[in-house]
Amino acid sequence: MSKTIFQKIIDREIPAKIEHEDDRCIVLHDIQPQAPVHLLIVPKQVIPRVGEATEADEAVLGHLLVVAGVVAKKLNLAEGFRLVINNGPHACESVPHLHVHLLAKRQMTWPPG
């Protein structure tokens, strides 16, 4: 299988504006932002989608949420932010590599979608 765009970014084959990186994930700015702040929190471990995650992925999935909070504090998003994970084509999943969207700096509506 060929590399996803996220794997190419992690491997520095494609440039990206990186906000945070550690040994388990990378956080980058979305190139088609849907909010003034729109970051993607991407595990370095390839998990195609949350619906295919296993118990073995539990630690990295939890890490993504903790990193979301750390980055939100760093960017002063105290007024609020939204985390979104798309799963499958009907949820607008465009890259088969699990990632968490962090959206902020605009009023979100409910219900989403």
C-alpha cells in the first residue's frame, strides 16, 4: 500500500506547518481550514480509522486527546474547541489514516454536520 499524505508529512517528504510533534504523534495545520484554528492531530502509528482501532491502540488514542488539550492551552483556546474524528466515506473521511480535527476560534453549532 502506498503512503498516506500524513505518512509523507511525518517522513518529511511533504512540507507542513507543524504545531507540535512527539514520538507518538504530529500536530499540523489543516491546508483547508474550516475554522480560524484547524489542526490535525495525527498518530505516527498508522491506524486506518477509529472503527478499525483495537485495544492495542488504546494508549495512542488517549495520547491524541491529551495532546489536543496541551495544544489548546498553548494556543489560548480557553473559550472552547471542538474535536472531530471522521470514520468512513459518509463521515467525509478523506485520508485513510486516523486523525483528530481540532477546531476553534469560531462559534460552533449543534448539531454538527
